[in-house]
Amino acid sequence: MTRLRIDLAYDGGGFYGWAKQPNLRTVQGTIEDALHKVLRVPADDAAEPLRLTVAGRTDTGVHASHQVAHLDVSDEVLNRCVGHMTIPITKALTRRLKAVLPPDIVIHGIAVAPAGFDARFSALERTYVYRVADRSSEIDPRLRGCVLTVDEALDLELMNRAAALTIGLHDFGSFATPNPGGTTIREVKTAYWRRAPITPLVPDAMASHEAYRTPSLESGLVVFTIVADAFARNMVRSLVGSCIKVGSGRKSLEWFAGKMADPVREGSSGPIAPQGLTLEHIAYPADDQLAARAEAIRAVRTL
């Protein structure tokens, strides 16, 4: 068997999340169907399930500009994708997958994974970004699929004071749902809000003969960046929604602090709409530390 690392991206708007579900269009289900097709393996082949393991499961409507998955496949089956091409197996598989996958999924690269690599458990941290157009933003309708529009003026200073309370090892039970047998304890390394500066698409020096400077697409948007070792279900969207309630004046900073201190799930701290959220990056340790990281992270977290 060979373990492959697959780096990919997708527009989550047309999917019912990552995880495969019967009779629903999901990212995992779509890619696995494509793998069965290009590798000529029957869908019900128990000996060759072609099952993907992903770094972070995304919810319905959530995007990924950088997602990582791994696939275990027998060498015999993997060799089928080469055909008449005189290129490495991984490049052949990449080329064949790109030919059959829909345009809202992009394969960035496929490589033979180093020993000990596990897309989920070897990861050191994940970075998510949530983009918002508030009352102070110039709303661009082209971004409606990846930016949430709110008809409020947001106080970023208050929102950053709330976000600062999340940094460190905490039980995020007020903002997340645990997996069976798991916890909502997570370590947040970075969490902050900022307004993207209004900047030109290219430096002025490169556009000296233009009277109008085309702005960068994200100019003026309110952007939340959060980095953690892992995330529980709905955690980022619930934190975003709660921060926005604080920034709009609908809830107080003390209310947010209380939710952090008393990790009990209830309706006022539920998840906000998914379209503004994108998984942007997965970080892994050096190759010789992959197996140890995977073993350590499988342990149930405690405070």
C-alpha cells in the first residue's frame, strides 16, 4: 500500500460539507467517486475502499483554499492511472483527477506521503479566516459567495478584546459541539480581527499611467483570523457570530467572557452563516516528527 498526500481547494457553496453522506453532494463523496472512476475500482470494492482522511472536516457551505487529505491505495491499483503517459504516478493521478472533477474542486498536488504522515492527526495547526462586509465596507456583489454582509457598523476594538479571551487552552463548550467520545477543549494560538486596508491591486509604480487604481478585492472588509491546534464542530462560526454580537452592541464583552468561563452550549452563541468562512492553511511538523505528533494528538484533551 502507498499513502498519498493530496492538497486541494474547493468552493463549499455547492456542497453539504466535506463528509460523505448518502444522496447528498459532498466534497469527500465527489472526490472518492472520481478516484473510483480514474482508478477503475468498483464503488463497493471492500478490498480497495479508496477512503479519504482529511485534515479538517468543513461544514455545509464552508470553503477551503488549502485542505489536505490522505489516501491509502495499493500499488497495483495506483499503477492503473499511468496508462500511456510517461510521467510519475502522482502526476498521472493528478492529471486524471483534474479531468473528471467539477470546477468547484481543485487539486493543487498529489505526493507520496512521508512515513508516519496522517492528514488529520499529524497536523500542528489549522488557520481559518472569516470575511465580513459591514456598514463601513463597500459591498462587492461578486464576493457574496465567500463574504457575509451585515447591516451594522462593527467595533473592531471590542471584537478584538473578545477574541483575545479565546487565546490559550480552553473548553469551548459554549461555542462548539464535541464529536462522540471527544471534547470541546482546544488550544487557540492566534485570534484577531482587522479591517483589510484599502490598497490598489498593483503598486502605484507599476500603474503610473492609470488615473484610476483598481482596488484589491478585499479592500475594506472586516477579516477574522484564527489559528488553533484543531477545531470542534461549529467552533469558528460560533465564535465569529458571538464576536459580531459584541461588536454591534447586541451583547456585552462581559457576556462573551461569561460564555468562555462557563462552557455550556445554548442558543445565543450558535454558529453564524457559513459562506464567509474559509480554511486557509494546515501546518505539519518535520517529517521525522509526523508519527509522534499523530500519536500525541490522538489522546483526549484535558485542561
